[in-house]
Amino acid sequence: MSLSDLQQKSGAELVVADRRYYYYSLPEIEPLIGPIDRLPKSLKILLENLLRHLDTQSVQPDDIHAMAAWLKTGHVDREIAYHPARVLMQDFTGVPAIVDLAAMRAAVAELGGEVSQVNPLSPVDLVIDHSVTVDQSGHEEAFKQNVFLEMARNEERYSFLRWGQQAFHRLRVVPPGTGICHQVNLEYLGQTVWSEQQGSRLVIYPDTVVGTDSHTTMINGLGILGWGVGGIEAEAAMLGQPISMLIPDVVGLKLTGHLRSGITATDLVLTVTEMLREYGVVDKFVEFYGNGLVHLSLADRATIANMTPEYGATCGFFPVDEVTLQYLRLTGRSDEQIALVEAYTKAQGMWRYPDDEPVFSSRLELDMSTVEASLAGPKRPQDRVKLSQVPHVFAQFCHQTECLSSSEIPLNHQNVQNGAVVIAAITSCTNTSNPSVMMAAGLLAKKAYEKGIKTKPWVKTSLAPGSKVVTEYLNAAGLSLYLNYLGFNLVGYGCTTCIGNSGALSEHVEQAIQSRQLTVAAVLSGNRNFEGRIHPLVKANWLASPPLVVAYALAGNMSIDLDHDPLGQDKSGNPVYLKDVWPSSTEIAEAVQKVTTTMFRQEYAQVFEGDASWQSIEVMKSPTYAWQEHSTYIRHPPYFKGMSITPDPITDIKKARILAILGDSVTTDHISPAGNIKQNSSAGHYLQAQGVDIKDFNSYGSRRGNHEVMMRGTFANIRIRNEMVPGIEGGMTRHIPSQHQMSIYDAAMLYEQEKVPLVVIAGKEYGSGSSRDWAAKGPRLLGIRAVIAESFERIHRSNLIGMGILPLEFLSGTDRLSLSLTGDEWIDIKGLSHLTPGQDISVILTYPDAQKKEIKTRCRIDTHNELLYFKNGGILHYVIRKILSGNP
């Protein structure tokens, strides 16, 4: 079968609302490639993508055949080139991405190329949502004051983004104070079926997206295939480069039954997360099917899809069905668009019918009636704990952290004790997309008000919805008043606490924690609870539904069993239990009816305009950016310094030193924190030397446009543990052979002076968590040439390659412990001049006593495209060279 046969046969037309559309038909090519009807819907979207991009270069007819062959075994080993329709970014990752594009223009100009060639070829939406901090909370002026502080702190970053908006084509910026990028994507940007004028044809195809936030997967709930990639990979996608990937295995999770009364979508997603993480779905697609889906609202589906990174999959996909159309209608999409979605997905076999049974690589099943009320914690999102077991699990955690068991401490006075809930935050994209749990939180607050109970005085409470629509429907239901009564006043429309922008605790609470070395807790309705992420003084972090966040703010301590112990006392001194204030399913359903299409249309009518302060920001009009020498936010990165048009050959790594030896589950938060910059850290010293006051440090996330800060912040998480310096937390290491203990940054700079290459050794799941490009950029700038780990999380592995760092995996039975590594060893890595994807690579360890040991590791460069990027020193270097060759 030739390319021309496929192209000719696949062309088809669809007429919807008197408009004629052209599309690439999957049913039409079945006579050429064989039956594909039982392919998972997610793979049908990939297949259409390949069919539409057939060109014999990046996509070949054999790729189409491989997708059809997948049906026979549920697995096929083939690399494909995937072209997403669009790119989504948030500002923490978006600013460094635009910095990179500006630096690429500068590099192209220096090498004699045309700077306009560095321009997005795909639509890009950047939503500013990660920069607002909970400086003020618990009062009516909190939102206004936080917005003022956000604009004051970030004016330079926002000016830069406005420059990028006018300098680059097809880049749209959603101003601050609008909502979280994933919810804006779900409620407004996502179309499910995309249309584009191509010559005389109006071509339609599935809406697909990659995003620079790992929770881009939330859009899977709307039948849109999307997932998180590193900022580096997203930049390449913007510039027309395909995403190189292996055809994935697809795990089918069949949902049956329905949730019992009193059980929330959050309880369901925590159960799914635990189940899939335990099963093992890294690098796989998960597709949900089964007749239980009819009992899940679109918001419930989006809640489950949002936490895909927490269960480790690439995507958590829900096919299009009647529920999808209902949501598109509710959120104000046009009648024509809704009709197009239905007609196209049915024509392509992408519509979900009752009793569909696609072929999957493997299958799991969950009866939703078995789901119980749960939290996850105290430091990993996959560690689900039944509500009744929380005090026991927390007591165990206390024992491990050598704190006094909170069960031994009286809780009836105002002092901050072990186990105290010091942060209760309704925040993050996971749940604030979901009217049922938001209304439940408001109804619980109302019942608490009626009983006369209030939040404990040591709890910092906050409400940061995912979009302005949430405020509209809470107001319409008359529930904002009661949330405000309990201190859950609006603090901003953004990520806030979940990303570490929780702000300071009250002075007396911080003093109590530090002076008594207390183990205290945060309860948030988010998706990430890694240690050191939420607040530097809070060791135990728990994920919970919004109503449970309110309940724990009332209880005030994690040692309280909410199933049996009272939250407080009513006006008459009688105990008030959780069951007394928990809303019924009928009450929640009645409140959800207050959500209207008008709310969505009003709030998104002028979504790109911003307020007066945004519009008043001065914008420099120039195709290239004028770098400011003394800026502490936006600096010209050195990635392309001295770059040649032809890449240097790859050579072996000789006489490398180990910079850090790390354990299991080291996250991108550990490698490159997003939260507070400590005064006595390397980054803090740098900022003070630049004349920045401590109060103006802002966060690592907001400083990602400045490589000087981010280099110093690499491995600087306050909870990271480097086994080279046992018993010490924080980014410290030993310099070898001097044995001097110093910060990882200082050691790296000393090794650079000595011209010594560096490696990092790690355990399982290295790089789990957020899709954070600086977790690869920082190590690159520190001189790290390779990371040798037991296993890698998908996005981070890709990011390392994208920055020219070699990911190597220990073979089974070998790890840092079996090799007795202390960090005093020399490392030699051989055979790099003839690299192939997945090959075994020799690593020679030379111990301090001169003994040598050779081990085999697996090269985790998985595809030929990844190898091409690595040979060029990184994906952006590869793109620049393509531009200069006249083939962007």
C-alpha cells in the first residue's frame, strides 16, 4: 500500500449546519489496513493524526499499519511522530519557554539566520495562573490585596510576556486573575474537534494538545487527547517539530456502579490513583470505559483525568459521549460546534456507545459503589488513607519524624500542637473544576454556621477557585457568605497553595512550630503534596475533597477521627459531628442546578483583555528582546553560547564525579523547587547581592526566567536528602577529593573550574511530579552529563534528553546500594560514540581503593528522534540548526 493510496482513500466530507468539512476518514482506510473498529478511542485519535501527517519523512505508511497491527496483541514496538494541534502553557513554565524562544532568535541572528523563522507554527495559549500568592487570607480584602501584590512583584515578567505576545505569531496570553490554565482549557479553549482552513478546504480533526504543566491531562475528560511535556519539548512542538513517542500500551479501566451518597469525586480519584499507581501504568495510556461512565459528570471525569500524573500514566482518557455534549452546551460552546463534535466522532468511530468493549493491552475494573471517604498523604498523592485511619497513619508518621504523638496532647485549648492543621486550602485545578464538590464545601460551611462552630484560630484558610465562574455559582447558590464566615474568602484565581504559594503563616504559629519543632499539617484540595512543596514548615500534607478541607479547618488537628470525634460544639455546648454538617446528595444536586451557561459566556467574553493594571503595562515592540543587564527576573540564558552550525561528535564521559546520590521517588520539586527562596540559600545570597530585599525574593517559580537563580536553586529543596551527606536535609554535598561539605551549587562550580564532568545517582521513579523543565536545565548548567537511576518518570526523562543529559537505567539487581556507592568514586561511561536507542552502556566505577567494577546500564534514549536531539546537545539546538539549514 502506497502513501498516495492512503491519502486518496482517506479523504471524506461531512456537512454540518450547512457547512462542508473535509476530514481524514478512518473507516475508509479499513479495506487497506484491516479492521480497526475495536481500537481504543485514544489510539484512534493517534491513528488519525498519523494519517493526516503522512509525508514519508516523519510519518510513513508503515506507521499506519503498525497501529492496525496493535489490535492483535495490544502492543507493538514502533516509534511514531505525533503532531499535536496546539500547545498550552502556564506562566511558571511559560516564561522560561518564551525566554528560550527569545534566546533562540538571538542565536539564529548571531549565526546569520532569519529571526522570524523562530515563530510558533501551532496555536499557543499561555494562561497566567501560578504567580498569585496567599499573602492575605481570611478577610474580604484578601483578593484585592493579593492581586495588587502579584502585579507589583511580577510587572517585569508580565511586561516580558506582553512583549512575547506581540513578537510571536499565534501566541495568546490569558492575563492574571482569570483562572487556572487547565480549567480555562476545559471551560473555554478546548474544542474537542478542531477546524482549520487549509487552502480551499475547511479541515476538521480531533483537538489534541500538549502542555507545559503535567496536569494538562485534565482535558482528557472532554474527549481531548492531551498530556504534559517539558517546556523544552513544548517549545519544539510550537516550532513544528513532532513529539517522538512509542505507540503506547493502553490500559482499560472499566467503571461500573455509582458512588454512594456522601462519597465525592475526590474520593474516587484518590482510589483510582492508588489502584493505577500500584498496577503500574508509567508510559501507558489509560482509557476509561464501562456503563458506570453515565454516572460521572464531565467535571467528575475531568477530576480523574487531572490526576493522571499522580497515577503515572501519559493520559487518562474519557471518550466523547452525550455527557461531553451536555458540558459543551453548559459552558457556552456554539450549537454548530456541538453538532460538529457529535457528527465527526460518530463518523470516525470515536464516539462512546453503551457496552463498548475495545481491545486493550490489559484491563482493570472498579465498582464505584465500593469507594470510601479518603484522603491521601502525608507526602505522596498515591498514598490513599481511609478517613477513619487518618489519625493512625499520622501517628505513625509522627513516630517516624520523632515528634510526640498528637494523641497524647490535649486539644481543647488555643495552643498550636503536633498535628495541628495550619493550612486548609481549597485550591488547585483538581477539584475547583467540579461544581458538586465546591457546592458541597459551601453547604458544609452553611451547616457549620447554623450550628455555631468556626475554624480553629491557628488554621490559615483560603479559597482559590479555578475560574471566575466558581464565584458566580457559589454566589448564586448563596454559599459564599458561609465560606467567608469560616475564613474561606476568595484569595485569587490561580494555583496558590498547591504550587507552594501558600504565603506566610501567622507569626505566633510559625514561632510555635520552629521553637517546639512541631510536626504540623496542611489539608488542601489539590493534587500534589510532596514534602517541602506546600510550606517549608509543614511536614505532613494531605489531599482531600473541598468539603473535607472545610471539615479539617473546623477540627483543627489530624489526630481527630472525623468519623467518631466531634468537630466542635454548637451554641448549646453539644458536640457537632461531621455527619451533622455533611450535605445530602439532594442538597448538592439542587445547588449544582444554579450553574448556568450565562455564567460561562459572561466570564469568558473578554478573556484575553485583562484589567486596567494589565493593560497599562508598557510593551517593547521589537522582534528580538532587549535583555536587561541588571534584571533579576529575565536573563539571557547561556544554552547557545558558542554554538556551531554543526554539532560536535558525542564522546565518552571520563573521570566524572558524583554530585549527589539520591533515593527513591525524588521529584522534580526536589530537583528544582517552585516555592520559597530561603534567605541563606545560594539563590538567596545571589538575590541579596543583586540588591533584592528579602521581602521581594518572590518564589523560584516566578524567577524561572533567570538562570542564575535557577542554577542555584537546583537540588536546593529543603527536604532533599543526598546520601553523600547522611543525616542532613537540603541541597548539600561533599566535594571530592577535598571532602569539604558545601552546597550542591558551590560544589558544581568548583568542579567546573577543575573541568570535572558530573553524574547523579538515583533510585526508582526519578523525576516524578510536575513537568518542570528547570529540573533538566538546572542540572545541565551545573555540568551534569548523565543521570543513572533505577527508573525514570516519563516527562523528566524526556526533558533530560532535551537538554543533552544522558539518562541511564540500572539493570535489574543493580542499584546504588548493591554497588556500595558513597560518592567517592570515579565514573567512566563508555560506548557513547555509537549510541542507539535502548542499548546497553558500560559504566566503570573506580572506588577510592582503586578497585574497578564494570556494570551494564540501559540507555533510556528510547527513540531515534530523541537520539537526534541528544546528538545535537538538546532539542532546541537541533531546531536552531534545522532553521539555519532552511528546513524549519
